[in-house]
Amino acid sequence: MKSHMMKGKPLGLKVLAVAFGTLALAACGEEQATYTAADEARAKEIGMERCLSSGASDALCECTAAKMKSMSKEDYSTWVTLLVAVDGATTAQEAAEKAGMSEAELTKVSNHLSIEGARVGMQCEQELAQ
């Protein structure tokens, strides 16, 4: 059984907390966001870049990126739209401004999407360990 552990913590959780969780730095509240095919491709590219830079394997990052669509339609749409919108932001304040929301809103939704992303990553980690 392969282990995806890094410094005593499951790599999937680290990957998603660092990569996918923080990618989704904001949300549109209760309205469903819309996105283009180009936005979706860019969101996956950003997600892969951040995942790989966190030290995760190609296989774990590929699996996680592919399974992000298993989130609810609203969460996935929010993840794609806002990941692209806040790309390049270096602070929470800058990300909030780019997304057109308060830092409190950004934190609330980021936490929610981090949990959803962690669920996806754990599924991949389990699959890869078999």
C-alpha cells in the first residue's frame, strides 16, 4: 500500500488545503456563477500548478483536478469562476477586491470550498493507495 504522507500529515489534505482550498478564495454567495470553457481550463491549470508545487505527485494532482467536478454544480461553478478571477492575488484583501466581496465573505466561502476540496483529495488518495 503506497503512502502519500508528508511530514506526518496525509498529503491529500495538505494538497487541498494549500492547492485547491486556497485556490477557491471566494464565492458568489447563493447565486450560481457562470464560466466559460476557457475559464474551466484555466482553473484546472492553476489547480495543477499549485498542487504540484506543494509537493504532491502527478497522479494525485491529476486525480484531484479531474474529480473537482464531483462537487455540487454551484460549488464547482464558484470554484472555477473565482479561481480565475482571483488568480495572481497575493493577499486576502487583494483577492477580495478582485472578487468584489469582503474579506469575511471570502474567508467563509474559502473555508467551505476547502472542505469540499479536501473530500475530493481524500477520495483520490484512497484510490491511489489501493
